[in-house]
Amino acid sequence: MKILVTGGAGYIGSHTCVELLNDNYDVVVLDNLSNSSEESLVRVKNITGKSLEFCKADLLSKKQIAAVFSENKIDAVIHFAGLKAVGESVSIPLRYFQNNITGTLNLLAVMNDFNVKNIVFSSSATVYGDPASLPIKEDFPLSVTNPYGRTKLMIEEIMKDLYHSDKNWNIALLRYFNPVGAHKTGEIGEDPSGIPNNLVPYISKVAVGCLPRLSVFGNDYDTPDGTGVRDFIHVVDLALGHIKTLPKLFSNPGLVIYNLGTGFGYSVLEMIKEFEEVSRRKIPYKIFGRRPGDVASCWADPSKAKKELGWEAKKTLTDMCRDTWNWQKKNPDGYQ
Ligand code: NAD
Ligand code: UFG
């Protein structure tokens, strides 16, 4: 079976390529390297001892996508490619709509032309907005507060319409909670360009001495210690969720939706404490006001994925911090 992985050079994509190769799938990566480095794919090959094909191509070019489908007999697509910085999406929304929505429309049109109708899409827990209760189930109402989230919700709706128009499509919408961690070898991990926006990459840059201190956005939430609570999930568990989704997709399920989370929430302060213990470094931090758009708490009910895919997250908060720290120490400048 040959899987096309869009955005496969990126953080979650590269970890998923490792697990696909470990599971003996043939892998073709399509990525324009706008937020990644080809070095991640060299490392994927080193970890697995297997090769994959890399096509430097942009989803904004239908011609480039079609060339990949002409040269390869693709069985299914895992679609990671997209821009993902929430704050940036507020300042340059048109670029987000253009890249994420137009890119996805182009991909779906080419898939349709080549009669490849199996796709796994990277959605996000952001589509649940501020949930009325916890844990979050797949049938909760959907709403978004920023252009990035809107691209995820719009793509979900587009894929639902597509499925209703043609029941030959098999579509899995995977809603990720908060992916963190790195491969245990420390060869691949998250490599944000510039100053990180997300909590764990920021903490690890503070621990390694690249940034002086963490800003904690709010300690007055209605949570046990007042700081935000999230369902952090190890990126390798998340990657394995995709591996478990593929057989489901090939069983012609139609359109299916799964939360990929652990079902547990940890606060910002708990994450800082765990990272300090694992790294044996002090993480200086200062409390600031709330970050606009943040919710107090967010964690998944992952029981549907367990029941229907036979998947559940296994790695602990300690694993997440230890593997992030291992990657950060081995690669203080990322892939550069
Ligand atoms: P990432 O930025 O590391 O990977 C995305 C990849 O897509 C990059 O390699 C980038 O170069 C590529 N890309 C972007 N636009 C492209 C285009 N037009 N053509 C070809 N390639 C393009 O991000 P990630 O953290 O690995 O996230 C993967 C997916 O999961 C994204 O769709 C993201 O929105 C989604 N997601 C991520 C998180 C998270 O916290 N990391 C949470 C929920 C959902
Ligand atoms: N936080 C800080 N300081 C920082 C960064 C974050 O205190 O420097 C706090 C936030 O306020 C929040 C928590 O840490 O309470 C987690 O924030 P992240 O930015 O790491 O993650 P988010 O939950 O905001 O969002 C992430 C991804 C989104 C995705 C969402 C899915 O960035 O793309 O998870 O739930 F949609």
C-alpha cells in the first residue's frame, strides 16, 4: 500500500512517516518545506533503515500535485500540510485561507481526478471552541475563534459535503488535542521557526538556555491551580493513531471522526514542574494576563477511537517531557 503524506517533512508528519515505514507501508511525501527541512526526512530514513520518496511540491499548484499522482499509484492520503500558527492566522488570515483551504481543494480535486478517494485529515480540538463540558466528545457543538481554527472547521465541512455528494469517498477527520514530545531517538522533533508560540517548545527553549523565561498566560482560570489545562498527547502516540486509522479507512467506513487525545488534562504549572524534574533545569517563569482566545480547560473523551480503531495513547507526561528534552539537547538549533 502506498500512502501519500502531505506535510510529511513537518513535526507530526515526520513521526507518522516513521510509523508508516515501520508498518511496511510505501511512503511518498509531498511538502513545500515552507515550515520544515528535508533533513527531517533524512532522519526518518536513518531511524527506520527504510527509504521514502520526497516530492518538493506545493498544494497551491494543482499541476505539481497531479505530477505526484501520475508518478505514483497512491492508495490513500494523510493530509497534514497546512499553516498552523493561531496568532499569525489573526494577522494574515487571507494567507491561511489561501494555503489551507485552496491547498486542500486542489488536493481533493486531483484525488478525484485520479480516483483516489481515501483521506485522513489533520483536524484539531480547536473546532470545539470553548466546550460547555468536559471531557469533549466528537458530537459536541463546533465553533471557532480564529482564522486558523476556521480553516479546520471549513475543511471538515467541505469534506462532509464531498462525502455526501459521492459515497465512494472514505474520510477520517482526526481531531488532535495538544501534540508534544519527540521520537525517543532524539533524531526528529518539533522545530518551530523563531520564537515558539506553544507551551512545550517554549519551555524546552528556556531549559536549553535559548530564552530567558516563560510567560504563563493567566493564573486566574477556573482550574485547580488557576493556569490553563490541556490534553497533551505524545506525538508518537498521535502518529500511531494514524496507523490504526488506515485499516479502518480501507474498510470503506464513509466519513468518520475521532478525537486523538489521552483523556487527561495537565495544567501549565504541572507541565513546568515535570519538565524541571526531567531536565534538572530551572524553568524561570512569570505570570501574565490571559492570552486572547485561550480556553480554561480542554481534554478529550478518546473512547470512540479506542472502541472503533483499537487505539489509545500510552505515553505519560514524563515520556513527553523526557523525549522533548532529549531532542532539544541533541538539536539545540533544530535541524539547522
Ligand atoms: P508543521 O508545520 O510541522 O507541518 C506542516 C507541514 O506542511 C510543513 O512541513 C510545511 O512545510 C507543509 N506545508 C504547509 N503548507 C504547504 C503547502 N501549501 N504545500 C505543501 N506543503 C505545505 O505542523 P504540524 O505540527 O506537523 O501539524 C500538522 C497538521 O496537524 C497541520 O495541519 C496542523 O494544523 C494540524 N494540527 C497540529 C497541531 C499541533 O499543535 N501541532 C494541533 C492540531 C492540529
Ligand atoms: N501557554 C503559556 N505560555 C506560553 C504558551 C502557552 O502559558 O508561552 C499556555 C496557554 O495559555 C495554554 C497552554 O499553555 O493555557 C497551552 O497552549 P499552547 O499554545 O501550547 O496550545 P493551545 O491549546 O493554545 O493550542 C494548541 C495548538 C492549536 C490546536 C490546539 C488543539 O497550537 O493549533 O492545541 O487543542 F488547535
